[in-house]
Amino acid sequence: MSLLTKRFPTILGLLLLVGLAIGSFYYFKNKNVTTATTIIPDKIRISNVADNKFSVSWVSKDPTIGSVEYGPVGEKLASVVKDDRDSNAQSESLTHHVTIEGLQPNTQYAFRILVGTKPNRFDNNGSPYTVTTGTVIGATPPSQNFYGKVETTSKQAADGSIAYLTLPGGATASTIVRESGNYAFTLSTMRSADLRSYVQFDPTATIASLTIESGKQQSTASVSLANSAPVPTITLGQNADFLNVAQIPNVAQVEPVPTQVSPSPTTIPDTPSILNVEPIGAGINAVATTAVVLLNPKEEGETLSTLRPEFRGTGPAGTALSIALTGQKAISDTVKISTDKTWSWAPVIDLKAGTQKITVSYLNSEAKTEKIERNFVINTRKVANDPAFVASPSASTKTTTSTSTKTATSTPRAAMPATDSGVPVTGVIENTLLTAGLGIVIMVVGAILFAL
């Protein structure tokens, strides 16, 4: 009987310990999965970069609160800024827009995204994100506004959505859609891609790219600045083309501005670039220049052997093109045909293998919208993962060694594709504490059982 009395607590203790370990494992496992699918920042973008401020925006799958901690590169990230909509108490939302102000010009800053009440910290794979403010610019050009309204399919105001605006050769600007569904931009204060000057545009012919992001739905629109005060109403979840308006002059008459294509913030430097393009050689002079021509892909259903193809063609010098990719990803951008009557454009992230469609829109000599639509297939053995974030000018994944931070270089590309996979990394301390606590419990229980 005494033998049974001694063995019963031993068996019970072991069963209790095993049960505690299994229960804790599944608790923390499920907790981590929930965190990884509901509050992680997605579609991270940097916008509104000026000499004294910049904005950080992102979306989450479930409503949550968000803020940003920041500081000069190399120093502690001691300052915290809440969402632009949270003047006092923080509110949960699918979209998040944080503006950091009161900064020094031409200075590099680092930041992390804070999510939830704990909070959870998200960064760029172990290092803070970085952004460099612009230089001080003198006189501001005459004011010109760009504004409109966004509504849902049920005609309700799409308040809380984020509007992103890009002009050719310019940095990205962003703003929150208000309760009335209205949004507004001041074009005169939008900067060029290198942040050194205000972006140049023709108020009657320049074509802007507008993206509306609600966290669950996205809309893109191509808008002529001649039709931007106001922009026709946009329905959330539907793409629009507002180029065909009577008062728009022939875009081909715009003073030609050479297209400069620079690396995007989302371009991974060591990713091999295997271009599948139609060579432009001796036969180029035979191509008619009264209309825009798409040379790559040249034929319907053509197969391209790279995840980041370069689309090229010819057309009248100075013509503004609105380019949209649809299929497995939705990407929009604008380019202008250079003085040698050629144009080229490449997406800022890897496309997915499979069928895609490119649409090139422009105004012909009669101010009517013309479109070139062509399906193509991405077929390559190397399928790269999506980037961890999408940022507008001044953010980059190119890194150099420093005290505690990886720095970034500025770039002019401003297309804003979605981010389907790849997320920032956050630290989890619960697992470490659980392991330490479990070890202590095992030692204590073992000592007691040994004494018995």
C-alpha cells in the first residue's frame, strides 16, 4: 500500500506536466497563427515625403489600432505617432495612415510599425525601415487642386479609405478619404521623384494615376488633369478610365519629357533580370508613329520568360500612356513617350506565373481614347516570392552595413501594387518565457519526486 502511495503522485505529476506542455504548445501556436493572419501590416507604402515630413500607410486583414515609432538613423526610436485619425483615443481600422512631421530636411530617419495594444513591432526583416527627407525648395508654383469622391457599390461614402496619387516623374502623395467620401490633393506641392524640386506637369494634358485602397477592395483610375477638379465619382472595387473628355487637347502636343526609369524600392538587387523583349533594330523606322505600338508582347498570348518583363513600343513623342496590368495582380502606372519615339516600362515587383493582360491607353490626335489590350503568359522555372512591402520614393531594400540600421536609397518609381505574400517579422517573447518556466517546473517536480 505504501508503494502505491508513493507511485500515484509520481504518475499524476508526469501526466499533469505532459498535459501542461501540450496545452501550452497549442495555445501559443494558435495565438501566433492568429497574429500572422489578422494584424500584420500589408501593402506598406511611404508617401508625402517633404523636407519636414513623410507618411507611412498600410492595411490589415482585421481592424486594429496602429502607430509608428521613429527617430534619426543610429539613434533610439523614442518618438511615437498615432494614426492621423486618432487625435485622442486610438480606434481600430483596416486602413492605417500615419504622418510624421517636424523633421529636419535632407535627413535619414528610421521607423517601425506598432500594431495592437501590446504593441507588436514590425520592421524590415530585422532592421527598421528608413526614409530620407527632401531638401528645402524655394517658391511654390501656383496652386492647382485635384479632388473627387469615392463611394461603395451601395452609394455610401467610402470613408476611411486611402487615396494615392502619382504624376509622371513624381513622388507618391496620399490622403485619407473623409466621412463624406471626398479626397483632395494640392498638385503644386507634390515633389519630383528625387525630392529636389516640385514635379512638372501640364495642367491640361498630364495623366495621373489614382489608387483607392480600403483594405478589402481597391480601385485604380487614369485621370487627365484637365478633368481633375473634380474627378468623376469612383466606385470602390471598380477600375476607371477618365481620359476621354471633350476639353482634353491632343496629348501628343505636350512638350516631350524624356522618360527616366530608375530602380524601384521593391526591386531586389540580386534578382536576375532575364528580359524577354522584342529587339528594336533596323526596322524601327518603318513603324508608323501616328499611333502607339506595343512591341513586347508583340502577339496575343505570347509567352514571356521572366517574372519582371519590360514592355516596349513606339509612338508619337510626348504622348502620355496609361498602363494597367490585370490578371493575377493589378498594377497601374503612367509613362511618356521619349523624344526618340520609343517607350518602355517594367513592373516594380515580380509578376506571378500564368496568364496576364496589359492595357495601354492614350489620346489620339482627335482627343479620343485609344487602347491596346494584349494577353500574355508568364512562364519561367524561377518563381520569386512577392516583396515584403511596397514603398514609394526614398525607401529601398538595398542595404549597407551601419551601427544598427540598414539604410535605403531614393528611387522614382511610384506604382503601387498589392502585396500578396511576404510579411515583416515581429518578435515573440511568450515562447521564451514559456520554455524557461517549463524548465523550472520540471526541476521542482523532479526534486520533490526524488525526495519522496
